Amino acid sequence: MAANTSADAPLPVGEVSRLIGGWIDRLGAVWVEGQITQLSRRPGAGVVFMTLRDPSYDISVSVTCYRQVFDAVADVVSEGARVVVHAKPEWYAPRGQLSLRAAEIKPVGVGELLARLEQLKKALAGEGLFAAERKKALPFLPQLIGLVCGRASAAERDVLENARHRWPAVRFEVRNVAVQGVHAVPQVIQAVKELDALDDVDVIIVARGGGSVEDLLPFSDEQLVRAVVSCRTPVVSAIGHEPDNPLLDYAADLRASTPTDAAKKVVPDVGEEYERVQFLRDRARRSVLSLIEREERGLAHALARPSIEDPHRMIKEREDQIDALLDRARRCLGHLLDRADSELSHTHARVVGLSPAATLRRGYAVLQKSDGHVVRAPDEVTAEEPLRARVAEGEFIVRVDA
């Protein structure tokens, strides 16, 4: 419950400290997990002092325990070890200081660490943080590479030397951080965020050499994984050779087996690219030459055609054909005219031979009445009727004898 206070009726510091102590006493004993960062075992002292730190949130709390409690795990616990402590929170009122009084200490074994990491891996994968579709593609030729690594480490040297050997013009923005221990997680997260905020940085490499499972624990931290996933810049994980990959490998956009491998995957080799350009140029040249040669052959074939080689040849051929057709037409027409003339002459001869004039020339005469009708029978005329007689050489008048 909140204390009733005001500016006119404040509580003394001692009373506030006493109230805080009362609230903390009601919390009871709890199990706490963390990493030992400071360990003080003074000779002859009956109490051991240590600091328990949460590397994910950069929070520490003091822990005290009786010597016999710590001696039970002294052989397997040292600074940097992860432990689970059963302790009761205590409030030291004179100094206003919170600490934990440990009654039992249990080291966290490798098997247990791996089991917890597997559970965390499944949980993060269930959120889709490791999905392939969310991973970003790396640029072909990054101009500025962000590098997060240990100070003066072999990983830094391997990345810088191999990258510059492959592409001498590449530039780096380096952030040196702790890569193991209690300060590794917040420093790596801070470095990644700083590099991601720089517009000129094209890709970020987080590099560290190989190590034990405990050494690589900072790179399986949930906060670091989420920080990498939220980056807009592609991130490459290059964390040693361990068969049990840290969770950063799954969250990063690309996983490299070693820092040297990261340099090879991020930066193209200038010699290989030059050879590729030469190969493409030669291939393009061969393609163009092949196209030109094919077109030249086609043009030569077209020029070799008679119609192109001698354009007037076709006209001459057509002229000869026309002359032949005209000659043939004339002959055909002449034959037709000759046959028609022969038929006409024959018909004319027949007509002449059968005409009344020819009959008259043979001595016959044609009698016509005054109205022009031809007399064909005796009863068609009367006595003394004048008739006109037509003969071959003319006509004359005759009368019918009674």
C-alpha cells in the first residue's frame, strides 16, 4: 500500500528505507538465473560476495552467501559462469542497498543451456523471425561495410584483409565490442543499431572466431536476435565453426561459416569479375560477329540471285516470252483468218452457184406481176395480163396469150 505523505508531512529517509525493507521481506525466496561477473572469496572470511548479471538487459544485483554454500560448487563455478541461485532478497537499510542472500547455487550445464536454446529457437521460429521470405538480399558490390567484432581480433583481421584483397576499393565502418562475457550482448546490440542507422552502410557483418557453447551464448540472446531481425540493412552472421550454430545464424540474412567466408560472400572478387566481364565481352563479340557473318552470307546469297545480279535479265526473258506469244498469236490469228477466208470463199461459191442470178444465166427467167409477186402457177395470171420477165442480162415486158 502507498504511504500517505505530502510536502507538509514527508517521511524520513529511515522510514522510507524501513518500508522498502518490509515490502522486500514479503517477497520471499526466489530462484534467479544470471551470470557471475565479480567473485570475491577473501581468505578466512565466512561470506562470499559476487555480482549476478543479466546480460540481455545489462542489469546486475549483488549476491552474498555463506562460504559453505559456495564451496559446494567452487570447483565448477567461476567468473563468467551461468548459475541458478535460490536466494532471498534483502534490503540493507543503512545504505539503501538491495542484495540477494543465496542459500543454494546450481551451475547451468551445457546440456541445459542447449535445451533452453532449443526452446528459444522454436519460440522465435514460431514467430516467423527465421523465415526465409523475410531475409533481405545482399547488394552485389557494397560500398561501405559495417563490421561488428572484437578489438584487434583475428576475426577483424580476416574480414578486412580478405575483403580488401578481393576488392581493394571496399570501405569499412568498424565497431569493436566485447564478443563474450556479460558486456557482449548490449555492446553488440548497440553497435548493430548504430551501423543500421547509417545510410551509407550497405551490409553489416557480425564476426567472431570459434569458441565453446558458453563463449557463444551472447549470440543466441533473444534481444540480439530481435535487434538483427528489425534491421533494415542486411546482416551477415560469421560466428566461428561451431556445429551448434548460435541463434544469430538463423536470424541473419546470410550465414557465413567463418569471418573469412563472410568476406568472400559479401565482397566479389575483382579478378573473377574481370574474367567474367572479359568472358561476356568475348561472348558478345562472337555473337555480333556471328550475326554479321550470317547477314553477309544472306546478302551474298541474295546478290547471287539472277534477278539481283542482272536486273534486266528478267525483263529480257519476259520480252522474249512476249515476242513468242505475239508470234504465236499472229500465227494462230493468221490460221483462223485463212480458214475463215477459205470457208467464206467456199460459201460464196455455193451461194453464187445457188443464187437466182446463176439460175438466170443458165437460161431461166423469172416472171413477176405488176405488184412484184413472182408467178409460180398458170392460174395465177389472166389473159392479156402484162408480166415482167427477168433474165440474166436484164428484164422485159411480156403478155399472157389467151
